[in-house]
Amino acid sequence: MNYILSFWGLLVDRLDFWEIWRSVLGRSDFVNEISHFVNEVNMAGFEIPLKAVARIFASKTGKNPTELTRRFIEKTMSQLTPKPCVIDFLRSIKGDGKVAILSNTPCRCFIELFLSKWSVEADLVITSDIILRRKPSRAVFKYALRRLGTEPHEVIYIGDSEEDLGAMGVGLFTIIVGSYGGHVNFPSLCELQNWLIENLGKN
């Protein structure tokens, strides 16, 4: 069996990116204005990458956008916390088939750094800052299937929120963790891992 996984909220705790920007910039007077604009674009199904946001803030502050990006990534990674059982879970499904991470995120770097820091692997990482489209668009899930080289019936999709329910629209068996929805749902990855062992013989 192959797996496509979400990232924020499923593998690690969600973070307030705008609060991190306020910390990086040391001010909040125009963060609300920029956040409103970016959130409106996100709600329309599109992504504004981190470097583009950093350039906007640099134009407002006169600071170096590369330095702002670096500081934002450092602060974000310092707060990034894996969910319970996540490392064991990722290692348990690796080798059973292909594993992809599909994430709405302003920077692919967060996932790459997470995988490196905790010495876990994924066969494929697809992020909205690269493809510039966001879940729950069906096009995003179809793109992930093409890149993975699989058909819907060969994949289990695992997410944690409403944006992940778009997977059902392209025929993916969908599991929701920590919330309701999908074909089945579980309180945490710990319970899901036990269920996979019992039902798919995955250990």
C-alpha cells in the first residue's frame, strides 16, 4: 500500500505563522494587513511562497528579504513539535510502499528540515509553495497521484482537517486524524498505527 500524508496538524503541531512574523519583525502594525491579503489568496486556492512574503515585509521595513526568510525559518523550526507516535508511524509505513507528503505550506523547507532532523524519509514531497495551488483542490491530489505513479485505489490518504477531504473527490481512501470526516477517523497517529497493524498487517 502507498500513502499520501498531510504535514501541518498531522505530523507536527500547527503554528501561527503570523505570530512568528511579528516576532521576527519586532512589530505588528502592518502584519495584519499583509496576513489578510495572503489569507484571501490562500482561500482562493493559491499559495504565496515564504520568500515572496519576506520580500513584501522587506519593502515595508527596509530589511534584507533573505535575512528575514532565514530568521523566519529558524524561529519556525525552533517551535516545530512532532505529534505523538509520528516518528514510529513514518518508519512503520516506509517500505510498505511509497510515501508522499502533500502540504499546504509557505516553504517546502519545513518538511525537508523535519525529515532530516528526525532521520525519517519520504519518497516524494509536494508543497503548495512550489506548485502554487492548495488543497482541497482536486487538481492538487491528482497531481500527487501522477507524481507518485499510482492509481487512487493503490493509495491511502491521511490528513487532519477539512482541506484534506478533497482527497475523497479523486477516489482516495481517506483517513482523518484528530478530527472527524473521511472514511474513518482516529484520535491520533498512535491509534491509527495500531489499526493499520490489525487491518493491513503493517508493523
